[in-house]
Amino acid sequence: MLSRRTFLSQAAALLGLVSGRRLLGVAGPGPRTPMTVYRSPSCACCAKWVDHVRANGFAATVRDEPDQDAVKDRLGVPRGVRSCHTAQVGGYLIEGHVPAADIRRVLRERPAVAGLAVPGMPVGAPGMEQPGAAPEPYEVLAFARDGATRIYARH
């Protein structure tokens, strides 16, 4: 049988763990944020990025689309920010290897932008990790429908 002191200390430790995980942006139990990902069926790095967002609390539904340009044209992704896959989440477009923490931030802050993008495929971005290779610095861009961009985050 647990003493009251032991019970309270264990309950406080559990509460601290759960709160700390939320502050760090680590997914825990609870509702997962729905996301739709459009990717080329043959793209391995896209699959790794989907694993990354799923591990961070997103319920990603994957739609294999061989004609990515048609998808991007239909969704309104400006040409200057295009990458290998596109996602829709919470009214925003996510283009390329954007870290889950930045997606969570845009959903929390709700800036007046169309979405976030990591143009290109920088080594070290989620889904682009390569064993033994040093991560490249890269920027996450916030973009408007007209193609205007600003730096949203640096990694």
C-alpha cells in the first residue's frame, strides 16, 4: 500500500513529465492533429518526413500523387518555395521538410500566411537525415499566396 507522501510525490512527478513533454513539443496521448500529405509514391525522404510528423502528434493521411506539380498548382503553392511534398494542416500549406515543431508553432500563433516551406532538400532536415553527414543550416520560410516570403525559423 502506498503512503500518502509516496502517492503525492509520484503524482507530482508524472504531472511534471507530462507538462514538460508539452512544453518541449513532444507528442503525448490525446487527440492527434489531422494532416493530409501529397507525395510522389516513390519518394523515400517523403515517407521519412511523414514518420517524423506522425511521431510528433500529427495524424497524417498520405495521398500518393505522381503529378506533384498539378497538386501544387491546385493548392496554390508558389513556384519559388516548392519542394518534394506538400501537406495541408489547420488551414496552412506545408511544403517540404518543415520540422514538426515549426508546424506546431504556426498552428499556435496563426500568422496571416499561406504556409511554411523548406525549399530544396537540406541534409539534416526531418526526413533528410544522413548517417555520418553533418546537418546543413537551413531556413523555414513563411509564404504568401503571391509568393512573397519571410524567414520563419532557422535551423
